[in-house]
Amino acid sequence: MTFSIVGQLGDSFGVAVASKFPFVGAVVPQARLGVGAVATQAMARVSYRETALATLADGGDAQAALRACTGPDDDRRHRQVGVVGVDSQATWTGDGCLPWAGGVSGRHETGGYAIQGNILTGADVVAAMEEAWLSTAGSSLTDRLLAALLAGDTAGGDSRGRQGAAMYAVQPGAGYDACGVLADVRVDDHPQAPEELARLLTMNDLLFGRPEEVQPLTGALAEEVAARLARLGHEADGDVQAALERWVSEANYEMRLTPDGIDTKVLAALREVTAP
């Protein structure tokens, strides 16, 4: 009932998933810093997540994690699971999963990946996801996971339609207060869930990302920013940086705040909110 990708980019791990199933983000994905990531689906067994990660944390590889999950499980033939560790990856599809069902795993440059799905329109869904993952090498982890998920959806995805989607990813120092959670975004019930996930991930990046392409507040840019802030009730009074900090905190963009100027995405947001 689901298609997912578990991926690694160096020391970062994540899972992206979509399904004709609501609240899929509460069931399928999990990841742990320094350890790996896992997706459990089909007739999902939520305990697989902790079992797989615990096995990886104890030094086992992805195949060992799969064995730890499926070995003692009498219903394993109805399960599907993908696991990526620090230096290993594996996917399992039980022979009782509803067709089309299958998966692929591999390792390319900066890390491993495991892609799997069941009740899909066909094998081309998994193939399209793998192609998208490989072709986006050099992009961020979240961008690559999303690209793979959208490619699978475009190829047909879940044969029953769309309803839920989610991404969970971890990266050292990422997220609010450097908690390590790069993305924890869920679309619980939406007719175009993968596209809605993409929209929310853009918002997630704006709110929780780090400053990038910072421009100093001097000259014409300083004048523009001061004028736009004034329209929002934040007069610069000779200190554009202080006025910007007040608005950024009000708008919840404080993770992108920098004393060196204005982050490019914050500037875009300011321009959008003050557009004529």
C-alpha cells in the first residue's frame, strides 16, 4: 500500500514515503543519527523500526537488521522493509505482499539507498525512483529523497491513488536548536499528498534551514530592506539589522538569522510578503 525510499548522504539519513493510506508518517519511517534509517510497510510492523536501528547501533549490518526483524516474525511474508546503515543497505519484500511488490537497494558515491513498494502500478515505479535518486547526486538529502518520491508518484505510485506522504531525516547539527532533525514533515490526508509534501518541505527549509548566500545590508539593498520592513511596522531608525532581527523573530525565521546581513531565502520571503 506504499512506496518509499530510505537514503543516506554521508552522515545524514532519511526516509520519504507516500501511500493511499492516511497518517503514513506515523507508521513507516524512522532514522537515528550515526546509525541509519528504516521504512516498514505493507502489513507494517512498527516495532521493526526500533529492532532494525538497535541492530545497526550494535554493529550489525543492514542484512542483519532485516534478519532481526523478519526472523522471529510469523507474518514476515506480508511485510516489506528497507534499511540503510552507515555502510550497508538492504530491502525485503515478503512473498505475501500484494502486487505489484518489490524493491531494490544499492550504494552510490555518498551512501546507500533502499527503495521498495507494494500495491504499485508496476515495477517502473521503483525503477523511476532509483533513477531519480542517482541522477540528483550532488543535491541535498531532502531534495534527493523528494525527487525520488515524486518520480515514483509520476510513474504511477500506489495503484489505489494518493492520500498520505511523509519525510523524516536526520543530520548532525540540523534542525531547530541544532537538534539533528533535518525534516519531520507529514501530510496525513490530502488528495495530492506528494505535491503537498513538497510544498511543506519548502516551508520546513525556510524555517529550520541555516543561513545561505548571505548578502550584507549595505547600499541599495539596505535601503530596500529598510523600506520593506517599514511597511510591516518595523522602522529601521538607522539600524536595518536590528529591524530585520525583530521581523525575522516575529516571522519565525530566526534559524536563518545572521549578524552578517540577510539570508537569501529570508530576503525572498520579505519581498513576497511586501509585494504590491
